[in-house]
Amino acid sequence: MTLRGDGAGETCPLDRVLLVTTKLYILTCRNFYHEVSAWAAEQQLADVSVEPFEAACLRPTADQEGLRRIVAARLHAGDRVALVGGRCLALLADLAESERVFLCTAPSCAALVGGRQLVEAHTAAGAFVTTPGWLADWTALVGRAGLDRPAVRELLGRDVHRIVLFDTGIYPESERHLAAFADFCGLAADRVPIGRDLLHQRLESLWLRWRLAAQREQALADSAQASRQSADYAMLFDLISALAGITTEAEVIEKIFEVFALLCAPSRMVYVPVINGVAGDPRSRPAYLGVSDATRHRLAGLRASHASSESGKGFALRIGRRNQIVAALEVEGFAYPHLQADYLNLALNIAPVLALAITNARHFQKLNELNADLARSNAELAQFATVISTDLSAPLQTLAGRLEQLAARHGAELSADAAALLAQATRDAGHMQQMIADLLTYCRVDTAGKPFELTDCEVVVRQAIANVAGLIGETAAAVTFDPLPAVMADPAQLVLLFQHLIENALRRRGETPPAVHVRAELQMGEVVPATGRPEINWLFAVQDNGPAIPADQIAALFAMDGRPQAAAPGTGMGLAIGKKIVERHGGRIWAESAPDRGNTFYFTLPAAS
């Protein structure tokens, strides 16, 4: 076997270093089968075979004996086996990594492609993070686990309010699958184009660990000298394995220096990062020797996979992926110069792993920068909401007051047209004030909400009715309610929710006086496998006798401006605020309407445990 460099016709013999005669069988969860198979095909690895096993998602007690039998059969045949997966492999806790079994695992399936830190960041923000393979088969997984919609929602967790897809780009229908699952759960959806770099880095590391293990086994069989080299390879194996978890380029560079110090003990090493073809700030070991501009540009301009150093006592290594250089490394001054060809051969083998580690660190830095930009943007939006409240509300209040004064002092002197214009201006000023107040309320549902406490919903509804007493009297409405439960909630936000729903019913009234009724019933769902207990929710209903809402307008009711054209007055934001409050409480909200039967707005809240 030979390794071909980027230079025309250059080859480097591998047989003298890596004598591998067995095959590596990669057993991967079916949810990652396409990504792993694509990697093996891109790398043209004839000595690697990829086989899927059934995922254990949503089945915590799934039988893993079938997977154990496959592993045992491969080991008995003298092959080496690699297991790639997330949660599935946690069920095989007694299967440890060895000379013949290699594990590529992560705390969760999403962490396998996106890294633990990024998963934790999204999870802490209330997201359920998933992968394309899982989404492609989510309906079958839910069906096999015997779960319905409420059970899936409970399994995701009450704190989850959005679905985030770490998109590897391997499934063309990923966005459609994401939309379908998010709609099934009643949650928002985001797509993060994570790519496959981190997973490829893990697989490259896995493959190299297998090759190193095979070489170590060969060395142990050959001679005592090979045994001594094998210890070095074991340490090298550990260092390379650690690259998969590094997220900053500075740490990657230090680890690269450690790898080559162990590999060939050079007297000098120079690392030059290359970004978009431009050489960055170099690093050297020992640091005091420094790096000249000529050396920096020479290394950044390296076109072949490797070249001799200027002194002739070492080599320069091109670190890149798919014809794109990401860095260059020069090592020279070996303690055992006669082994330089062997050092170079092994360096060429690990160069792809180093390139992936560097690329991943740079991607992670960009993601951190994007997250920081997002945090700054959210802070600016919060500041903007405050500016609206202070800088716009006060002048509007002054304007409304002066319009009222003008009407009181000179109303009798105005013509009919002037009086109508003045009245309209007064109404517009009041409408603008309400819009600003509603926008501020909407922006602060998540950021200014109070901790949940046990809340009596009858007390809440009475307060909501009192808040709209004026509109109730004006419309001669009747607002009634059945006995209502206590739930864990933010009392002030729950009052606001019922207030908006009741007010919505009164404003959308028909010719007869409005009648609004509030009721609640307990819903018992399926048993949640994670807890062994059934899901329990309170289903609230706010029913009115108003004119039916057209079916094609119901979905738009909960948007930021949910008023159908020519509807009753209002800012159109009340139901959007209500939806955000319900979602913060771990529930969902919807509406049903039928001619001559009025409208019913439903929402769910978790039952207090």
C-alpha cells in the first residue's frame, strides 16, 4: 500500500511501517450509518467495512444481545471492531476499549457530530438537540416505542421549548423531517448546519488508532526493539485520541507539538497556520528560536504533501483537506536521523487527523463568535424594548393628554370634520400606547418572568375578569367559570393569559351579548418510559359564542399581528403574548371554531406534582 501526496507522482511507502492484514468493521447506530459510510467512501478505505445496528432511541430497556453477538463473531474471526454511537453504546457499559475493540462515543448522539459544549449550550437554552438520521426515522422510532404526542413531549422534558437540528448535510430531506417532528411536538424549530468535520475527525482518529494498534501488535511479534517502539505508539495513540475533544486552535497546536516530540524528538518545530491561503502568526519549539518571515511564507506556500527542510535534516508537512492547506509544520534535528523516512511516513498518516482537529477548532471558534453575536443581539433587543418603553411611551402619553385637553377646551368650537379628526387622533395615540405596552410585554415573557409557584387558577381568573370589568360592562357580557385547579405557574403571567383570552372573546363578539366560559379537565397520557409514570396535564378551555373564525385564519391568530382583516379593534398581539406564556410554562395552545357553535381556545399546563 502507498500513500500519494499532492505533488505529481510522489508516493511514500507505508508497508514498512503499517503492516495491516485484518479488516476494521465499524458498527454504527443506524442513525449515523449514512455519515459514516460517506466518510469511508470519501477516504477510499478498502480495509474498512461499515455495518449498521438498530438504534435504541426511546427504548431504554432495549435488548442489546444482537449487537453483542455481532461483536463477538467479528472478534472470533480475528478482526477488529469499532463501535460508533451515542446513547446506544451506554447500554454496553461492560464493553471496554481494548487492542481489538475501539469505541467512538459521546455523551449524546448530537455531541457525536457537534461536540459536548455546543450541545450543552443549546440544551441550557431550552432546546432538544437531534441529528438528521434520528429525524429521518422519528415516526418509526416513536411507533416502536408505543408513544403518542403527549408522551413524546413529556419525554423531551418540560423545559424544552424548541427542537434544534445539528444538520450534517447528508440527508436532503432534513429540513422537512425537522418541520414535521417540531409540528408533532408543538415546538419551534432551528437548524444548525454543523457539517461533518467533527464526526470525520473522530472517525479519522478511530481509523488511525486501529492502524496504530495493528502496528503495535506487529511490533510485539517482531522484536524487543519493536516492543519499545510500540510503547511510543501507545502514547502517541493517546495524544491523537485527545485531539477529538479539543476546541481551540492554540490547544491543538500544543498537542501537535507533543505528538511530534514523542514521535521523533526533533530539536526544532515550526507551526504556521494558513487561513484562506494567508499565513498566520507562527509558533515554534523551542519558542526562543523564533520564525523568520521567509520560513513562514515558505511553509504557507507548500504545495506538495511534504518537502525537505532547508537544512536537509528534517521535513515540512502540509496539513490540509481536499486540496486546501490549513497549516504547515516543519520538524528537524532528529535524535535518530536514520529513522527520518519512518517519521515522515507516520506523519503523513496522521496529517488528515491533524487537519480535522484544526478545522474543527476553527469552526468551534466561529460558532462561539456567532453565539456571542446572538447574545449581544438579544441584549440589544432587550435594551431596545426598554427604549421603546421610556423614550416613546412618555411622549405618546403627553400627546394623548394634550389631545384630551384640546377636546375639552375647544371641542364645542370645532367643526364636525375637525372634531372627528381630533377623536381619531386621540384613538390612534391610545392604540400606539397599547401597541408599545404589548410589544414590551411580549419581549419580556421569558426574560422578566417570575419563578413558578403553586397558583390557584380560580383566583387568577377572578383577577383577569376584574381587569377587563370595563369591557364586560360595555358589552353586557357574561363571564363564568367552573371549579379550576391549582398549577405550578407564574401567577402574573397566568392572569395576563386569561385576560387576553377573555378580552379576545369580548372584542370578537357577534350581535348578541358575549358569553364566555372557562373550564378545565385532567388529561392522563401514556406512561413515560424515562419515569415509569403517566403524563398528566390540565387542559383549559375558554369558550365563547362569537362568530366563527375562518379555518384559514386560525393559525395566524397567534402571530405577532394575529387579527384577520376588518376584525374588532385591538393591537393583535394579545394571543401572541398568550402563546409565548403557555410555551414558557411547558404547554401548547390552539383554537377550534365551528359555525353557530362559537370558538374555543384550548391550552395545556403540566399538572402540579
